[in-house]
Amino acid sequence: MHIDRPLRGALMKAFGLVGLNPWLTCRECVESVTDFLEGGLSPPDRARVLAHLKGCPDCPRYFRQIELTIRLAGSITAGSVPPGARAVLLDAFRDWHRAPEEET
Ligand SMILES: [Zn+2]
């Protein structure tokens, strides 16, 4: 999963310009996934997650994966999040939010 830098910059800029605040980071979004899918989020938090999913190229895929897991397992706990998927996603998001001076 790779998002090239110009697209990434354009997305961040676009969302900044339309004033979608507070902007939920991918990391926050991923961390809210179980609460979101189980209906544990407050309406404002739920709206923020939905807004993020609309504009994010990656999180919807992750949510779909978790949703499938829930459907198969009947319920979900932190331990039932596919460890591989979570690690890969969190890794990608770390890269996403890396400060420019840290990039090579
Ligand atoms: Zn995202």
C-alpha cells in the first residue's frame, strides 16, 4: 500500500481547505474502528470517522476487513483484529505522518 507524495499532499491540502476540522488522523480512525462498528461512538465521533472514511483512500479498506472479521466471528475484541492487517496499517500511517525533514 503506497500513496505517492503528490497525491498525499493534495489530499491533505484539500481537506485543510474545505475546513474539515477536527481532521481525524488515520491512526485515530483505525483506533476507533471497533467502537465505530459496534456502535460505541458518540454521534459527533461517528460523523468524524465517516468524514474521514469518505476522504481517505486506505481506511475504508481496513474497515471492510474488520467488518468481515466481525461478521465471521460474531463479535470483536481487540485480540480479534487481524494482527497482520493492523501492523501493516499502523506502519503505513506512521509513514504518512512522518515529518518532511525525516524523509529521505
Ligand atoms: Zn485514513
